[in-house]
Amino acid sequence: MTDDIVEKNDGKYYANCTIEQKNVSENFKSYIPIEIDFGNNQKARIRILVEGSGKEFELPLPQKPKKIHFNIFDSVLCEK
């Protein structure tokens, strides 16, 4: 699970994210919980549906985050 934060010409921030799932069938689906930490005790939580071997997506953000945490709560079986 990776993320790359970019600021575009419009002044808005976006996270380019990649989530990989290995050793699963193409029919396998799982929700990955994500926490976006903006600092100053401001956080947002979302979940992303990932099907098959993975997903790449762009996540629009209201401001530049300090950190993006994938699989919060360790609720999805994974290697870190």
C-alpha cells in the first residue's frame, strides 16, 4: 500500500494511491479502511473497495495531510 501526495495547478491536493492484493482470486473483494491525518487532531476516515489483485486511485483532499494510514485497526490480513 503506497501513497504519493501531489499539489496540482488548481492548488488542491490529491493522493495517488495503490493497494495490492496478492494470492487472491479476481472475484475477491475487500474494504480497506484508511485514515487521513491532517494534524492538529483533525482526521478523516474512509474505506475503499478493492477487487481482485488491486486498485490504483486518486483521492482528492481538502488540504495537505501529514500522513495517510492504510488498514487502520489491522482489520485486513496483510504483511507490513
